[in-house]
Amino acid sequence: MRVVISIGGSVLAPDLDSERVEAHASVVEALAREGCEIGAVVGGGGVARDYIGAARDLGANEVQLDQIGIDVTRINARLLIAALGSQVDPKVAHDYEEAGDAIRRGDISVMGGVMPGQTTDAVAAAFAEYVDADLLVYATSVNGVFSADPKSDPDATKFEEMAAGELVDVIADIEMSAGSSAPVDLLAAKLIERAKMRTIVLDGTDPSRIEPAVLRGEHSGTDIIPEGGDEPTYWAQ
């Protein structure tokens, strides 16, 4: 079973806490011991936003700001690599080919951002498509996909499961609302739809939730189910 796990920067490293990073690494290692081939994509989180805000005040343009964000995601990726030990490719993958080659060698591959204009949400979806992953997991700070941003709309309802096309429509509506944020961005949603990628969006602030989601499909987040998709055989236990 090949899995790509997207770990938000605000989930992995809202502050510099080695124990939190080690907890996420322990889950990745546990999945590898169960025979999973693992790719991980790490976001920038609040640290990236702080750097980007400072650089914007200094007059940096949008491409420069994106490059700063990418640098922060790669630093966060290095933190996860440091906690993973000998099973991981010691280099942060800078593109999908490097990441795919590492997985095919049997290594855990970790990457951050890739290019300006593309979030790590989209990187994870493209990475999963590139390596023909069986499952894509977004470990975010919210427990699934909601009809609106639950942080700004108390009436937002959570989807237990949805089709990829529905995900695109919901994310597009959320992103049109000023000040609202979605658990994955619109480009990522469109890539998930294109790839017909089985996807789970869950609350990853407690990393122990990731392992049962990957191995048994057990979680309280949202399942994004490809059109015509059957129950995965890797969950048939």
C-alpha cells in the first residue's frame, strides 16, 4: 500500500516542540513497519506566515514571498527527517521525480513546497498522483471538510463522505468567502478529482489518529471517494 500524508505546518510545528515532531515520525515509522510505502509533504504553518508577512512589509514581490514559504516548508521537512532515522531519504525531495525515486528505493520520502504559486496541499495531491498512491491523507487542524469555514461559521456542517467533484464545489465556495479558509485548497481538490484519488481529511493535531485511518479507514474526518470507487481492498480485514 502506497500512501502520501500531507502534514500541515501548523499541525507538525506550530512551535518548536521536538516531542510533537517525534510523535508524527512515530506514526510514519509504524505505518512503514506495517508495509506501507510512505511519502510525506510538510507545510509551512504559522512560521511561514510570519516570514512572509515580514518580507511583504519589506517590499518582496509575490514570487519572492512564495519562495520564502517554500524554504520554511523544507526546514519543517528537515525536522521530520531528523526524527525518522535510517528509514528515510536524508534529503528533502525538491521535486516529484526525486520523491518518487526515493519511494521506489524503499525509503520514506519527505518534501515541502516545490514551486511558487502552489501550496503544499497541491504538492501532496500531485505527489500522490505521480507515484500512483493508493491513499492520500491530509492531516490538518480541522476534523474534515465542512460546508463552510467552521472557524467563522458556527452553522457549518461536516461531510462524513463526499465525491471529489463535490469537494471541488465546496472548496470553491469557501475560497470565495472573504477571510475563510478551507482544509485543502482548490487546486488540490481539482487534482484529487482528476487523479480519482481516494483521500481522507482529518484532524492531525493528534498524530495517533493517522495510523487507524490509513490501515483500516477508521477516522472521524471526511472520506473523499472517487467516482465509481469501491471499498479499498487494503481495508478488507
